[in-house]
Amino acid sequence: MYRVKVPATTANLGPGFDILGMALDFYNIIEVREREEGLKIEIEGLGADELPTDENNLAYQAMDYLFSRTDYSPAGLEINLINQIPLSRGLGSSATVIVGGLVLANCLAGEPFSTDELLNFATKIEGHPDNVAPALLGGVVISVMTEDGEIIYKRLDVPKLSTVVGIPDFKLSTTEAREVLPAQVIFEDAVFNSSRVALLIASLMSKDYDLLATCFEDRLHQSYRQDLVPGMDSVIKYTKEAGALAVALSGAGPSIIALTLNQEESVGKTMVQTFARHGIEANYKITKPATEGVIIEELKDE
């Protein structure tokens, strides 16, 4: 039996829309073993009562995607998912399942595919690399999709900071969050974001975290999504005042991610209280950037 732990992720980091992502150190766990026939899927934890346990399950679909590109075809599979990452909250839950499924299938098939090939598979399934890349590789990952669909990436070491995630008690699908984005943006906004992305990369590489507040500014996606996340602007504003170095919408949202050195509790409580003032229940999770991506274990069957 093989088991993988796949980290949560936060995409965009403010201005890096569809380009930047960072792994966080809490995880979804997926296990797989071969069986004589048929498919058996069991799910524990978050979303257990709403996710499919048949061939529509995303982990199985990712495995099947890889198997279809090999000569290997298992007679049957038993898949166990232990979900610790909330669904549809902008924390990469679907990316963890895609990456975990691909990596497990690659193990069963004798590892015919490289890490780069797995990343390209995951991107084709997910549609964009900003979550699947850090889930697979860990750290902060810059991902570029070439014109022919291949992914070029550079992985950076994680910042020595704490992260606090404010998690509202409602879901927001990536599809819905993308539908509100404009087909075109004005030239000045493109320059604004390009400058922030460049400065953010320099800040992370030089560990000059005083720059982060400016680096996390964005004009390409957050303002268009604010009506989908009640109180978002206020949460960002007051979380900064509570001691966060930088604050942004996490991925497509609705969660909000903050980076801080030593104000974790104050930042988290401020997020929850500010959401509450806008009629939204929320909780917060204190975590850290994850150095490692997917972690693989081979276990002996009992």
C-alpha cells in the first residue's frame, strides 16, 4: 500500500495571478492498495458526506488519467482519503487530490513518469499550475505555461514566517470566482501587478519582509472578487493593522491568507471578528509555509 501526504496551498500571493503558489503545512492524506477487482473508495474528514465514492471521485480520475498513459492497468483499487483541508475555500483541496492521485498511480505503475511530467499532467487536469505546483514540489513556486502547454517552474525556499488563514464558513468555487474577472485589463493595472510580482520575488529571495505589504497589492483579481467575499476589504485592512506583514485573498477565495512574524493570535482573531461584523462566520488556522511538497510512504499491508 502507498500513502501520500499532500500539503494545502495558497495561490497568487496577491499579484501573482495564476503564476505564484506556496505550500502550507497541513495536509490531505490519500492511501491506495490494489485489490482483486472493482473499486472501493472511503472518505474521512472534511467533505466526507458530499464527495463521490465511485469513478467520479477526483483521486480515482487522476489515477486513471495516468494509467491510461502507461501499459499498467490494475485489476482493482482501494482508495482511502483523509481530508483535513476544507473544500472550495481557496486552499488547494482539489490540487492535493489531483497531485496525490497522480503520484500514487505513478508508484503503482513503477514510476514511469518524472516529477516534471507529473506536474504537466496535474496542470492539464486542474487547468492552471499555481496550486498543483507547490502541492507537488513544496516551497514557493513560480510557474509559467508555454504556448505549447508545457510548464516551466522555479522553486524558491519558503519564507521564515507564520501564516494565518481566515476561513469563512461558505464555499466559493474557482469557476464562480473566475467568471467575475474581466476579459481585458487596462495597461496601468498590468504594469502595477508586474511590478509587485517582481518585487515580491526579490523580497522572498532577499528575505526583506518589510517589502511584503507593498508586494501583496493587486489590481487583476481581488477587487473583482470582493462582492463574492463579504467583508474582504475590511478583513485585509484590519488584519494588517493587527500585525500582519501582508494579507491577500487565498487563491480564488473565500479564505484570506496573512503572513506574520509573531502576531498569529491577534491576526487570526481580527480576521474572525471582522468577518463577523459582515455577517460571516469564520475560523482561523495558524500554519507555516511547507518546505516539502507531496510526501510518499510505502506501507506493508497488514
